Amino acid sequence: MSSAEYKTSLREKIPYGMYYFGQGMIYALVSQFLMMYYTDYALLPSLAVSIIMFGGKIWDGVNDTMFGLIMDKVRWKSGKRFIPWIKMSAVAIPLSTVLLFSIEGVGNKALRIAAAVFTYAIWDLCYTVSDAPMLALPTAMTPNIKDRGSFMTFSGMGGAASIALSAILLPKIFDQYGFFVAGVFAAAVSLATMSFVTLTCKERYHVKTEHNEPTLKETFVYLKGNRYLMLFYGYRLVSGIISVSMLSYMAKYCLADVQAVSQIAIYSMPMIIVIYLLSPFILKKFDKIMIYRVCIILTIIMYITTYFIGYENRTVVIIAMAIIAALAILPGIVGGAMAQDCVEYGTFKTGTRKEGITFALQSFINKIIAAFASANAALIFHFAKYNPSLDTQPAEMVDLIWNCSLLIPAAGMIAGIAFLFAYNLKDKDVQLMSDANEGKVTKEEAIGRMTRSYK
């Protein structure tokens, strides 16, 4: 195929973003509010919630690795690699989300805990199937690095719009009608928006590499040799493990209203719109890793500044948290594209192409971040003897929630930032690697034109 035949269109990019709108509403509901549902509505002990979250990651380590191997192995009769999985997930993830928020009516506490374990494991598996193939899809649509990056812009727009809308609507829905209705609402939205991508997006680009049955040993060798993938995922893993999910608690107890989450979303929306309008110009002018580093450093500064502002200054805090939310947009856009760049680097270095394990691992890390954030918060509440039956928490508990909500995420980012400064994969060089992988230029020609040498 010629370059023109590989060119993608808005007809593909808009549904790609719509998919992430639907998935984003599910992710927002689970990552921000599942722990509160477990502790304050299903009345599960905080320690049990922490064990469920941590135990789920053992399950993740199994199902994400196996699904990555399956994705690299399976060749559907249609010739497609990712679209068939996406068709399944468009139905599976909404249904499993409804199940996740349906345990409140189980009368016995032990049975409620068992139901939480079972439904969380099912949801987790469905999310893997919904995430990894979508992250990999642009690599099967076009060899153009900038064009692939534009898909990440649309996915980021869809996800950000969804998370902002979720922050406004979901607290109102569960506060008035309960979490089951909120789950049904999110599932209906996701089912309606996630299906279009299977009708419009076309897999048209296939790198010809030797296809052998993937083995665990071969996969680990590939991952070990992909230095930049390990550095990028290393940062995300370290910063994600040192994190907490307490925004809804901070809003409820520090800012005196759980619907302060909605206000943060409303304040952040104008900033997010401006960032998206400017993002094409920013992405053209700067390398993705430079954008990522700057946003993380600014976020650290904002977390620490907000801590010193104090929760007594409610309006200022809401504005500061809105700025933090807006600063997450560009890393969200470039992060997916950086993983795609690492696929090209891995193919260039090894001659094998493993989108499946690369993006299954990314999905695993996304869930690790969400799970550790919730599990860490649950452990803190357990040892601090948090009592969900109290409408007003003691001053010591309010201070603890405030301190943890701001200082722990900042500490995680600081702990992982060395990984970002060791990552120096340049956008121009990645395009040369992609051209060599496609056969447009020889590997030697690509190396000769690169800005630096790569190990």
C-alpha cells in the first residue's frame, strides 16, 4: 500500500474517541467511587476492601499476561487482529459493570465479600479485553507516527469529556438513586458509544515479521530488551503504587460536600478545552517525552501548593484541583502514543512485533494504579479506624484525608521521575524506525539518519 492508502480519516478517529468516552465513564465510576461503594454502601470492612484490591492484582498478573500472549498468537479468519476483541468488549464491559455494583442487597456480610471478589474479578478480565486491543489498534491502521498520535488525541478527548461528565453526573445519581442505578447509567452510555469503532475503523497496515507461536520466555526476552518500554512503564508503575484514591472522601469531609467533585470537573472543563485546542501545535513543536516531563513536574508543584493552601480555602482548593485535573490531559494523550513508539523500537531492535503483550501490560499497569490507589486508601482507613456511619469525621481523620490525598500522589511522582529522565526516545527517530520496519528504508539507512544511537 502507498502512504495515501494508509491515511486515516475523521470517520475513524471520532468513533475511536467515542469508544474512550464510554470506557472512560466506566473507569471513572470504578476508580473514583467503587471503594466508597464498598465501604459506605455495601458496608464491607476496609481491610476486606484492601485485600480484594490487592488480590485482584494477582489475578491481573495472570489474566493480562495470558491475554497479551493470546493477542499475539491469535489470527482471526477475517484477517483482523484487534477488532474482534473490541466487538466482544463493547458488550462485556457494560454488563460486568452492572454486576460490580449489584452486591449491596446481599444480606450476609461474608456473601457480600464473596460477591465483591467474584464480580471484581469478572470486571477486571472484561476491562483487559476492552483496553489492550484498542490501544494496539492504531498500530494496525497506519505506519505514520504523527497519525497514530492523533488517535491518542481523540481518545484523550473522549476520555477527558467522559471523566468530566462523570464527575458532574455520577455523584448526583448515586446520591439520589444509589450506586446500582449509577452503574446501569454508565453501562448504558458505554454500550451506546463503544460499538461505533467496530463499524468504521479498518485494520490495513501489517508489518511482515516472522510469526512463531509466542512463548513466555520469548515474551520476557522481548520485554527485557525493550529498554524504553520498561522505563515508561517503570515510571507509571512506581508513581501508581505510591498513590491513593481519596478524592471523593476529600470532597465529602474536607470540602464538606461530595458534589465538590462535580465542581472540580466544571472548573477544569474550560482549561481542558483550551489544552485540546492547543495540543496539535504542542505535539508538533515538542517531543512527547518533553511534554510528559513538564506536565508531571507542574502537577507535583500543584499538589504541594494545594496542600499548603489548606482545605479551609474551599474555592481556591477546587480551582487548584481543577488545574491538576487539566494537567493530566497531555500526559494522557502522549502516554498511549509513547507505548506505540516502544512497539516500533522493539520491532526495529528485535525483528519481532508484540503489540499484544505491550498493550496488555499497559492495561495491567492502568489497573494496578487504580487498585493500589484504592487499596492504599483502604489500608489507611483501616489503621486509622475510619467510621463510615459518621456524617462528620473527627478533625484528625479530616486532616489525615487531606494530607494523604495530596502528599502521597506527589511523593509517587517524585519517586518515579528518574525513569522519565532516562527515557530519551525521539519522535523523529521513531518515525525512521517505523519506516525501516515497513521496508521503506533499510535499517542501516535509518540508523544513519537518526539524531542519536540507541542501545
